[in-house]
Amino acid sequence: MSLGAQIRLSQIFRKADGRSVVVALDHGGIAGPMAGIEDPAAVVRDCVAGGADSIMATRGLVKAARGEWDRSTSLILRLTGGFTLLGGAFEEELICEPEAAAALGAAGAAMTVKFGHPREGYFIKQASLAAGRCELLGLPVMIEAMIKAEGKKPNDPEGIKLAARAAQELGADIVKTHYTGDPESFRSVVEGCPAPILVLGGEGTSLEALFEEVYQSLQAGGAGVAIGRNIWGRGRTRPMVEAMVGLVHEGWTVEQALAHAR
């Protein structure tokens, strides 16, 4: 890993514990102004004030909130997308060049690979070639490893285990994926993947279940979270970020996180 990539990774992961709280704010390009992200500057302000280590976002959101970043909160720029809820096949296209991420001062670049999808080979090739370009720029890569295989749940333990390792093999310095549902199976995922793993939030997850999943993932060796709607979609962005920081960095229990976020 180049010196530049090492420096940028240190802007995402805290040196003291090697963990990170990443808030995903890249939903607007797919679903429009969802509740919680109507005002990009306001939600970024709350994330920074709450102590988020990094924010994953699109170019447009970065521009709309350009005055809200400070040196404590880094940027991970999303490179893939290319569909909306109005149509399309929910397939990933490269919509932003790695050079654009570097020009915006990003600490990393994010892409999604949907393993098991009929176009799996295309997604793999696209991500692998882009990761090579990021490597030349000293730009760490986050791959969101998703399971889209027929007959498998999104958090299928064996599927996640394969996808996480496959993402790392493609060049991911960080893997974002589902928690597998229990510490034992997730520990197996972590042990099989040389890159740090951040868990994403499940759709429609209760607050208690969310914090329990995050807590269990950390006990099993996870490196933190990369969560969006389950943070800013509850109407209390700053307290939610603070609760995640408490769980990830300060050793909070689920009960402490619940008490703070409610």
C-alpha cells in the first residue's frame, strides 16, 4: 500500500482502535430527497458534530454541503450507481472517475459489487479496473459486497463470507457488507477477509435490533459501521451518530446507546 493510501486510511479509521463510523449519505441520487437528507448541509453538519469519522457521499451532496466539512470528518466518494427508483435494472455503472474523488480531496472511493447477480462478471471487472486506477492515485477503495444470488438471503453467512473475500481480492481496502445474524458466523467472515469489514444497516430494523447487530459485529471482530437510513432516517441524526461512536469507539453497551439515541 502506498504512503498516500496509508495516510488516507488513517483519515477513515481511528489509530487508537482501528475502527470507523461511516455515515452513508449517497441515497439521494437513487431515491431523491428522502426524509432526513432533504438538506445536505444540515445532515452533514449533524454528522460532523456527532463525531462521524467519514461520510460516504456523491459529488452533488459534497458540493451542496461544501462548507460543513472539517478536518475531523473525511469523505468517501461513491463511484458507482446509475439507476433510480423510477426505473432501470438496479445495476451498477461507473458514474464517477477515481480522479474526481482525488480532486475532491476524498480519503477513499466506494463501489458496489452485486455477487451472484446475472451481470456479476461485469460488476467484478468494472470494480477491479477502477480499483487499479485508485491504487495508482493512492486512494483506498471501499467495496460494498452485496449478495444477489437466487435463493440466498442478503445476509446469508456463506454468501457473505465468499463476497467479502472476493471484494478484498478485487482490491478493496475496506469491505462494507451485511451482518450475518450471529457472532459466530460473522467471526468466520472477518477471519476469511484480510480487509476490515464495516457492517451496513438493514432496512426496517428496529433501534434495539440495529444497536444489537452493531454491538455483536464488533465483538466478532468487525471494524465498525457504514450506515445511512438507520442513522439519519430516524429524525435524530446527531444523537444517532453519537450512539454509533459510543458503540464503535467508546465501548458502550446496547443499553447505553439506546438511552442516548431515544
